[in-house]
Amino acid sequence: MPDQLSPAELRALDRAHVWHPYGPMPGRQEPLVVESASGVRLRLAEPVHGRSELVDGMSSWWSAVHGYNHPVLNEAARDQLDRMSHVMFGGLTHEPAVRLAARLVEITPEPLQHVFLADSGSVSVEVAVKMCLQYWRSAGRPAKRRLLTWRGGYHGDTWQPMSVCDPDGGMHELWSGSLPRQIFADAPPDGFDADPDDAYVRHLRELVAAHADELAAVIVEPVVQGAGGMRFHSPAYLRVLREACDANDVLLVFDEIATGFGRTGQLFAAGHAGVSPDVMCVGKALTGGYLTLAATLCTTRVAEGISSGDVPVLAHGPTFMGNPLASAVACASVDLLLGQDWELEVKRIGTGLRQGLAEAAEVPGVRDVRVLGAIGVVQLDHEVDMEAATRAAVREGVWLRPFRDLVYTMPPYVTGDDDVARICRAVCAAAREG
Ligand SMILES: *Cc1c(COP(=O)(O)O)cnc(C)c1O
């Protein structure tokens, strides 16, 4: 293989050998070749539709909240690289992981006191589920091993997370016969500001109560359902779930992997409801998009319950648990976020999205336009033509990745007003042409 591959050679090898997310083999769509990225811009290896730079409207799937090639995060990575990239976590510990865990305990709701550092969001959900099942097993109630969630959710692509993803219309229908069978409530009614629906509240309460004897936990994405459909709901339903779980001896898990670190306008979306879960997952923006890392936090009650059972340990320990490099960058990313007025930036972007996306409501085929925090969503009344929509966005100089009937954006918090406006033009163009 030559030292330098041309973009065409790269694409040919990619097509022949490399899987992409939710893709066939060989790939059918031509991926764009990114050479480097800095600030909010992706630099392409060759111009596409006249553009050699694209403003990133996706934050690389919620993660790159500070933008790319950030000097503070680069320095944190370099510093840690010079000390050690990795050591095993069994029998050893180190400052980056300890510091990160303590920081996460400090910034999440008070009852969450113990941290399991996992290597990806899906694994952190697996760990959350294992914690809940093991808690009830240790408590002498092994029949409590099912999960309840509401429809329209997304919790990752490994086995337990898939079992609580939306069973219809999602990507996991294929496996419905082989997945653990969980209990599904109806999807929460739309609208962050909508008054809670009495009938729905009753539905949630009744379902939790009816299955209390077999339920280990309720698991939901608080306030924003992400990859399951980019839907927003009233925080009141989270309070209802908290009460129903308490009344029926069921644990409550919040998956904040997408919503965490300010994206919805609160540091964690649970903050909109003022409730704390028993177990909480964070990931995605945890390292500012630099490295893969996630965490599962739990209360002392859950930790002590597990540790006092007949198997008094949490039986999970990935090879790269607590990876120092990822932990060091995560510490720097959290400090960077909290060291600025992130609330103001998220609000500013939200205002820009509201203004810029308003005209999308007039586009034929658009069903709904909604904004919460720094998330903008245009929902179509048809399946988006991904190639046409992507092309329209690239022509505007913006990177978007629409799916299903959705053209959406969650820009890095450092995106300037002009670039937010540009992203909005691209979303509108993609909605028009997709
Ligand atoms: C992305 C996501 C996951 C899965 O995280 P990975 O790091 O992709 O495994 C789980 N839950 C939610 C809510 C997510 O958005």
C-alpha cells in the first residue's frame, strides 16, 4: 500500500473492506473523506459540490460540543499521552479516572455517588441493566428482571439496550424474536411545554404497578428521545415515573447519553424535572467528542445492595475500563464546559435555530419544526431521501446526517451566529430537496 492514499483510493478501500454505521457491505453511499477538522469545520480531502469545508451541524452525533482540535483538549490528551495512555484498572487506579469519577458525582444529582467507567454508551447501558438486575437478585427477588420503557426510545446497539429501543419503526425490529422481551408503555405525548396528559399519566402508573413483581427497572431517555425519533416530552412524566417506581419497588434509570452536558438547556435533562434516578448513564459529549468513554452512575442504595448479595461484586470489567487518556480528556472537557457560561451559549444557539428554522414550517412536506436547548428538528411527512438531503446541505456548506423522516441538527456550542444561520439554511434546503 502506498504511504499516501488519494481520496479515490481511500474510497475504494473503504467500500471494499470497511463497515459504516447501519450500512451494507460493500457500501452503497459514497462517504465524504475528511482530512482534518478544527473549530466547527470539517475539512474535506477533495471538494464536493464546490465545498472543501463543511460546518458541522451534528457535533459528530452529540459529542463534539467544544468543536474540533480544541487547544485545551489537545493539551490534556498530549499531557496524558506523555504519562501513560492506558493501564489496566483491575488492582490499579490513577488520577484521571478518580478525578473524573469525583467530578461526575459532583455535577450529577446528589444521590448518585458511585461511578462505573465504561467504554461506550451501549456498554454503560448494559452495565446499568446489570446493576438493576443484580440489585434485585441480591435482595432475594430474582423474579424482578424485566425492564419497562416507553416507545420511541433509543438506548444503543448491543443486546440489552436493543431490547428497550423502540420495537416498531426502529432499527431493531429484525431481532424482536431473539431479544429479551421488555414491557413497553405508549410513547410520551409530544411537547416539552405541553401540559401533562392525565390519561397518559394513568397509563404509566398502571403499567408500572401491574408489572411490579417482575420489573427490575424503568429505563428512559429524559425529556428528549434522540435516535428513536428526536421527540421532546414534558418533564412532568419523569416525576410520574419517579413516584411510580418508588411506590412499586422498581429502580429508575435515566439514559442521559445524548441529553447530558447541557444539550437540552439543563446540565442534565433530569434537571428539568428536578428528579434523580437510581442509575444514570452518560457518554457522547463526555470527552468532548475526542475518545470513546461513558459512565454509569448509581446511588449508594444500589451499590450496597449489589455488594451485600451472595455474589457481592458487580461482575463487569472491560479491558479498557477507566482508560486514562479518555478520562483525562473528559476531565478537561467537563472543566471547559463548566468554566464558561454554557447555558448562555446553548440559549443563543437555540434562539438562532428557532429563527432560522421558522421558514421550514412553510416548506411543502414538512410536518413539524421544533427546537429545545441547542437541538433543532424538522420532521417531514415522508421518509427523507438521504442522498438528496445530504447533497442539499453540502451545497450550503454544512454537514448534516438526516434519518427516517428527520432533518435535524445539534451544533457544537462554539458555533457562531453566522454559522448557526448557515446550518439553518442547510436544514431548510435539505427539507426542501429531501
Ligand atoms: C448514542 C446513544 C447510546 C449508545 O451510545 P454508543 O456510544 O453509541 O454505544 C445510548 N443511549 C442513547 C440515548 C444514545 O443517544
